[in-house]
Amino acid sequence: MQRALCGGLVVAALCAVTGTWVVLRGMAFLGEAMAHGMLPGVAAAVLLGLPGPAGAMVAAGGMAAGIGVATRRGRVSQDTAIGLLFVAMLALGVIIVSAVRAFPVDLSGILFGDILALHWTDVAVTALVAAATIGVLALAHRPLTALSFDPRIAHTLGLRPRTADAVLLGSLAVAIVASYQSVGTLLVVGLMVAPPAAAAAWARSVTTMMVLATAIAGISVLVGLLVSWHASWAAGAAIALTAIAAFAVSTGLRAARDRRRRR
């Protein structure tokens, strides 16, 4: 349980910081598509005897690059490119898995994760990845902020919006790959979107939103693990549901406060 809590808190910080930009940019669908799009990479890596996260990183990076190329040329919209690549990657993963009669890895572990099975080595590696990713995002804070609110202003100020967009896509891919072992590909998006969305109701700056989102994500991990322990629920699902419940509570409190102010 201690390993699960430490690993979950690391993942919470990584998802909260990265998810802040996801929420501000309206890229929740992209996060979900990339999480599902890792399946063929993981499946191929397992069949070749390679680490699953390595295959997941290749698949997520390829998907991010494909989305960037498709949208940069202006031939298709970002939503269309994401949807097409999402279906293609998911279909490819199903084909790889179905082609092998006895697939050596339980797919439920990929989809839902197993945070209780983390080792201290996993926690340390995830912490290093999280620190590096958060550091890169901190260096790109100014261009990402301008890009989130008005890409034209970012271009006018010479902040290289295309480079900032590529940095965000890469960081998103790294965050998803680093987190899927803990909460799974199907639930990582909930932890990445719900806490920042809950924090957005109260924050007045991007930095404040990140801090609040990190706190909400950390509390969600703690409460989710406690609920899963006493109720015998799947830990990843309990964490994700707790995060979404936090968003619902935050939204309700903000609406109640706004009503009192109008009165």
C-alpha cells in the first residue's frame, strides 16, 4: 500500500500538471485517443520480448507525430486527424492481439492498471520521468500559456507556437505512458482531466490551477486507495471515480457560490 500511495502521488502530480494544459487547450479527446492508441505498441513490444512501456512510448510518439503532421498541413482538422488515428491504432492493436492465440499478457492490466503491484523501482523511474516532464513544461510555460489563449498572439510574440505544441504533445505522450501501469490506459485520462477541470473553477492563473489540480489529484489517489481497500474495489477505478467526484463537488460548490453572489 505504501508503494501504491507513493507511486499514485507521483502519477497524480504528473497528470495534474500535464492535464492543466490539456484542459486549457480543450484536448481531452486527444488524451483519450493517445491512451487507447498505445495498445498496438504494448502488444508488439510484449510479443518481441521488449518492455511494454517502450512499445507504448513508440506508439504514443508516433500518434502525436501523425497528428502534428496532419494538422500542420491544414488538410484535415485536428479532431478528424485524432479520430482517424485513434481508430487505426486501436484496430491495429486488436489485430495484433487476436492474431496470437495465447497472448502472454493480461489485457486488463493494460486497460485498468495495477497500482498495488508497483515496485519501488517503478516508483523511482516514474518519479524521474515526472520530474523531467514537469521541468520541460515549466521551461515552456510562457509559450504554452500564449498558445492556450491565442495562437496568433504567440506567433506575433515570436514564441514558436508549433514548437510549443510539439512539446505539449510529447509531454502528453510521456505522461500517459508513465501513468498507464498505475491506473491503466482507460482511467489515466480521468485522472488527467478531472482534477484540472475541478481546479479551473477556482483558479485565477495557470500556476494556481496546476497547484490546486495537483492537490486534488493527490487527495483523489489517497481517498481512492482507501475506498478500494475497504470496499474491495479495483484501485485504479476507485481513484478515477474519486477524481471525477471531486470535479462534481467543485462544480456544485462554484455554482452555489455564484448563486449567492447574484442574490
